[in-house]
Amino acid sequence: ERGSSVYASFVGNELCFLLVVSGFFAAVCPVIGPTDTYGPL
């Protein structure tokens, strides 16, 4: 169905966004403090 493909695309975009954000935190956390402060990120 078209709706499911749109949903899959949305989920894919969300995962890419989360990867970018987690990569950003992985780069920044050692500078500003302990990584475990941000939990699973």
C-alpha cells in the first residue's frame, strides 16, 4: 500500500536523523561531560 511505503520512508528518515543526532552527541559528549549523562544517546 501507498500509506505503508510513506510510513517506511518516514521511519527511514527518522532513523537517519537519529543516527546523525547520536553521532553529534558522540562527538560532543566527551567535550562537555560524561556520555552516560545523556542515557541511550
